[in-house]
Amino acid sequence: MIEFILNNNHVYTDFLATTVLLDFIRSEKRLTGAKEGCREGDCGACTVLIGEIKNRSIVYKSVNSCLMPLGEAHGKHVVTVEGFNQEELSPIQYAIVDEGGTQCGFCTPGFVVSMTGYFLSNKKIDVDDAVESLGGNICRCTGYAGIKRAVEKTVTVYEQTSLKLNHLDKLITAKFIPDYFKTIKKNLEQIRKNGNLRKSNTKYFIGGGTDLYVQQWEELIQSEALFASQEKIPNEILQTKNKIKIGGAATIQQVLESHVIKKHLPSLNKQLELFGSLPIRNRATVAGNIVNASPIGDITNILLALEAKLHLKGKRSGRDLFLREFYKGYKLLDKKRDEIVEWISFQVPSKKILFNFEKISKRTYLDIASVNSTIILEVKKDTITKIGLSAGGVAPIPLHLNKTCEFLIDKLINTENVKAAVEIAMQEISPISDARGSAEYKRLLLRQLFFSHFIKLFPQQINAEELL
Ligand SMILES: Cc1cc2nc3c(=O)[nH]c(=O)nc-3n(C[C@H](O)[C@H](O)[C@H](O)COP(=O)(O)OP(=O)(O)OC[C@H]3O[C@@H](n4cnc5c(N)ncnc54)[C@H](O)[C@@H]3O)c2cc1C
Ligand code: FES
Ligand code: FES
């Protein structure tokens, strides 16, 4: 049985754990506030909140219920827009109405859920951050101006509420959420961990499901599957003596928020904001990005340049290998069927490291790269002493540009060497023409991204005009 709390109601169900949460909510529970728009994680009409006990309090995150397996709701609090119903509209709902933030209304429940999720999961409230948290919600009618005004108005209402109350009480007093939210923690504590999710004959292993449920949801909903949480795949991000270790089940949002990552790769969290949207990052795992083996995976691209290693856990034993050795051909991996990515690790970058990630996509936000690239360098007296360089979207696999790196080692940073290096990079890649652009266009993109690394990291030595 899968057991969880849906708004203010206990749910027990023997539905398959792979059932799409959105389908269960709408068809079985007849809660039709969450809408089916794209079913691909793109529109946010299906957004719900998932609350989970962490360090003795409940942490709420927004997710796309169209990509979430029902089994992952076990032991958690699932909140749909109906879960905010009170005698009156909440201040968020009033603000949306008053400021013209809704027209046809199809997107509105998703916006209300994401906005309420922002207030639930942040004690420090800021208008820009609140707007940012709506990045996964798309509206075709309003042009967003009314929605932005609604955010500003709601932040003002929140700020006017007495500061003496704790966060949850403050939100309840201000009527952002109903008072049953106070009882949820106690009720969740009574649910057995992990329940008895079915395990036999599993064909699928699901991390966050953000690739699998887009690519194969029809097969998945008829199949048994294993989940990262059942297999106890770690999700923490740690620093040991000289290594940074990322658990296979860590999400992209965890990487973005990690203190360890912020300390050693300070620009990475800003750059990871270009990865999907908040609800996608809340579910998408690092290992899922690696094993999905898309040539344009963003975190894979970054980890390749960092010379990351994988620890694969099999039924009986484990083994380590470099990430760049993992890819054997298009979607062909050095991985046995029963092997699971348990840890991803890389050397703690030295304090002198220079790091840059570049991604070009058709839209800046909420889009997958056409081409991406990461560079990591150490430089002594204007000479490159260490380099990692990756390129995505320009070959059947995510690439580490070994030959270009070999060329650049011990070279001075100057326009001539950068120009010579890009010619070697052009020989290492083999892009194809597809929906994201022609082979020729992708070559041009990589060339520009490569130049962009050097222009950004060495503004004194590299002059853009001389490169072009
Ligand atoms: C709207 C949208 C936007 C997106 N934007 C981006 C983007 O900007 N950049 C980007 O790179 N990607 C993006 N993606 C793709 C996707 O979110 C990522 O590839 C994500 O990291 C996949 O992780 P997951 O846990 O959801 O994988 P899943 O879908 O759960 O699994 C993908 C594959 O990995 C396997 N797998 C998962 N975990 C493990 C493990 N621990 N060990 C072994 N195998 C495992 C699964 O069996 C499956 O084969 C986007 C997807 C969507 C829907
Ligand atoms: S239906 Fe569009 S994101 Fe889920
Ligand atoms: S109000 Fe129509 S899609 Fe947003």
C-alpha cells in the first residue's frame, strides 16, 4: 500500500507505484485544480507541493505532478490548489484576482501552488526571488504583468503580518494556508517509511522521473519499478578530505543550494538556474542526468570537465570509473543492467581554479541546450597548468575534449593559442543536424562558447575582436 496525506486527507492505495501522480489526483480523487497541459514538465499547470519531514520540520517543494510517480508520494504531504481552500480566498488568490493575474484561468492553480510553495519554503521573502520561483509556470493570456503585481502585493501582505509568530503560524494567521497544516507533521510521523512498494520483476529504475516520464510514461504506468529512495541511494553532497561526493539521488536543486558546492565552485549555483525550472530541479537527479546519456545534459557536461568519477553499485559488488569512460556510443553505457550510480565524486578544486559554464538554447530559461561547454583551468604566470574542457550537443556522447586540453597544457594565455586550440576542438567534434540546428550551426556555437570561456575568464589577455 502507498500511504500519504493528500491536502487534509489520509490516502491508502494499492495503485501501481508508477502511476502518474497527476492522473491519480484528477481521475481517482477528482481534484481537478491541477491541470494537464503539456505532460512534459514544461507548462506548470499540474504543479503540486510535496512536503517531507527533514530535520524535524516539513520542507515543501513544488513539483510537476505529470512527471512524478505516485509511489514517490509515500510518507509525504501532497498539496493541490484545493488544499488551500478556506472560507475566503487566500491573499495570494485575492492578489491574482485584483491585479488581473488571471484570464482563462487554466494556468492559475499552478501559479497559486508555486507562489504558496515559495512562502512555505522561504523565511526570507523577496519579490525578485518570489517571481523567480514561478519560472516553471507558463501563462498564455496575461502577459505576466498582472501576475508580477500580484506577487508584489502578496509580499507586502506577508510583510505586514506580525513578526513575533513562527513561520507556519504566520502563514496560517495571514490566511496563506489553512490551519490543518499544523497537524500534518504528526500525521506524517505515523506513516511507515517506504511502505511496501512492489519490487519484483522491475524493468525500470526511477530517479526523479523527469526524463523517463517524458520519454516512456505509457510503458512505465504498466510496469513495476524501483525507486532511488527504495534502494537507499544517498542524496547528500559531502566533502571528504580532498574529494567532493554527490549522492546519486541528489537533485539539481540540492547541488545548486549546497554549501560545499558554493564554497568551491561559487559561480555554479547561478549557472544551474539555467537548468529546467524549480519544479524540474526539485526532482531531477544528478545520476539521472548522467545515465540518461543525453549529449546535452548540463550537469553531465560540468562533471566531465571536473574529471568526475562514478561509483557504480551492483547486486554483489561495486566499481569506480571515470565519467568520460562511461559513454561508449549514443546512449551506450559501460554499465551492467543491475548497476546503479551510487556516488559521483571529484577532487576538491584548488582555490586558484577558474571555472566557466556556457549554455546556448533557443530560450534562455526552461530549455535544453543546443550546445553547452564547461572549462576548468589553473594558470601560473599566464600559463595553463591544468585544464578540463567539455562540449555537449556536438557528438553522439557528452564529450571531454582531450586533445584540445593536451594542446593547451603549458601554453600561454593569448589570442594565438586560443585560436589554434579551437581548431583542434573542431576536429574532436562530430555534430549532426537535428531540431536544435544544423551541424554547421552547432560547430559555430561551440566555437563561440569556447571563445566566450576565454573572454570571460581572461578579459585582460583576450580581446573578443581579435578572436572573431
Ligand atoms: C521541462 C524539462 C526541462 C529540463 N531541462 C533540462 C536542462 O535544462 N538541462 C538538462 O541537462 N536536463 C534537463 N532536463 C532533463 C532531465 O530533467 C535531466 O536529465 C535529469 O537530470 C534527469 O534526472 P531524473 O532523476 O529525473 O532521471 P530519470 O528520468 O529518473 O532517469 C533517467 C535515466 O537515468 C536512470 N537513473 C536514474 N537514477 C539512476 C541511478 N542512481 N543509477 C542508475 N541509473 C539511474 C534511469 O533508469 C533512466 O534510465 C529537463 C527535463 C524536463 C522535463
Ligand atoms: S502538465 Fe505541463 S508541466 Fe505538467
Ligand atoms: S490565464 Fe490563461 S493561460 Fe494563464
